[in-house]
Amino acid sequence: MNKILERNALKDKLEKLRKKGKKIAFTNGCFDILHVGHVRYLREAKKTADVLVLALNSDSSVRSLKGEERPLMNEKERAEILAALEFIDFVTIFNELTPLELINYLKPDILIKGGDWPEEKVVGREEIKKWGGRIAIIPEVEGKSTTNIVEKIKKLYCSNN
């Protein structure tokens, strides 16, 4: 089964699963370098629902958010790596700077973010509550971030040159 879907195909799949009584969870991010913090976060996110959808920032949106040096891997490679994780059911790529349009389109039951996001700053929090959904905040894994990894690599590279 192909787990990487464009938004219209994903909406169709989710509607069929919803009719079978399945709960849909939604999370999003850049996932530029997959690390243990991501894996632990996504494993916990899956525990909140029957189906876990991961909305992946496109290359252009990552550049807008993180700067011209990012992403380090292109969106197709990032999507393939994430889709390989057993606890992710579907991956979709979005071009917008925030996932709000996609959240409104897919209408998940649970909106998930990492503990580095206070609930009042979670994009889509008001919208999801309108249709009876809820927010789940998963505690972050301290010291495990793509930014930390990139900085460590830069230090190593600069000290060796």
C-alpha cells in the first residue's frame, strides 16, 4: 500500500476509515533529519488514534521557515523515510507555511504537536474544537532536534577545516 498520498486521495481514504469508526490523528512538521526525538514523538502520536496522518512541509515551505540552507533532504526522500515507519499510516506533503488549510480540509479527530508548542500556539486548535476534535501535546525529547544536529555537524566541520 502506498502511504504517500496527495490531499484529495488522502481525504477519500480517511472518509472511508471514518465510516468504519476509525479515529484520525494529524501531525505535521519538516522532519528534515529523522532522529530519535522524531521517532519517539511519532510513536506516541500513533497511540492517540487508529490512524496517524503526517503532513510534511514541502521543500519550499521548509526554506521559508528554516532558511535557504534547508531542507537537507528533499521532500520526496523525507516522505519516503517517514512512510517507512510502521506507526505512520499516511504522509501528505503541503506547500503552505502552516497546515491550517489541510487541517480544515481533512478534519482530523486529534491534532498532535510536540511539547515545544504550547497549546495556545498550535495552528488549527480553534478549528478542530469546532468539529468536536481535541489537541494532544506530546512531551518533547530534551536535546534531540534537527537544529542541534545541524549545529553539531557545523562545529565538527569547522573545527576540522
